[in-house]
Amino acid sequence: MLTIGIHYLSDVASIDVRGKLIKGQGGFQLQMLIDKVLAAGTKQVLLNLTDVPVIDSMGIGEIVRAFSRVKDEGGTLKLIGLTDRVYGALKITQLLKVIECYKTEQEAVESFGGSANGKSAKAKPRKRKVKEEEGQGDGETGGEGEGEA
């Protein structure tokens, strides 16, 4: 069963997804929650997938839909806590070149220019264990605008 919750860290909404993000598990709930967050005026959104063991094409579609919806409203959606299986699925689809991904909630919040404890800080997005063949060099994490899907 898929469960979705939300909590706020400063001006950042963190949406916690738990369970398999697969067909028939109620992915529409994510879109409803994204709409509520945006309607409340929040533009910085984290999608916490730490407790998502597996994802299929429907789940990937829900992430893309959420990312597009937030972006269309002038906001930013970032992913946190990807399991190895979810990371692999998103890497194959090239989504990690478009959507920023962080290991922890703290790092993701800091990437927005703030921190969970209210102090201002700046962090670079962290890539998972696998290094990209292109873009090695001066520390740029790149991602946006590279390649076509």
C-alpha cells in the first residue's frame, strides 16, 4: 500500500512517499498533494523516496507529472533518498539529468539556500555512487538541459 505524508522545513514542503510506487497503488494521491502544496503558495518541494523500494513506469510518470506541475508554477522539485532500485530506474530514463537528487533532506533543503534549522547555507547536489562519463571537471553537477529524452 502506498502512503503519502507531508511536513514543512522552513519554506520547503517535504512529501514523504512510502511503499511501492507502481500501477494500482494510488499515485494520483501524489498529484493531489502537489496541487495542495502549490495552492498554499509553496514553491520549493522535496519528494522523499527513502521508503520506496520499487518503482515502475507509472511511478516514473507520476514523478515527471509532479516535477512538471511544480515547474509550471515557477517552483522547484527535488528528489531525496533514492534506493538503489529507484535510482537505477530513474538513471535509465535520464530523469536524473533533469531532476536534482540528494541523499538527505538536510542537503536538499540547503540547496535551496536555507537549512532545516533556519540558518542560510549552500550545498552542491550530490550524485550517487556512479560517475557520469561526461561533465567531469570543475565540480559542476550539470544536469539541466543536457541531452534529450
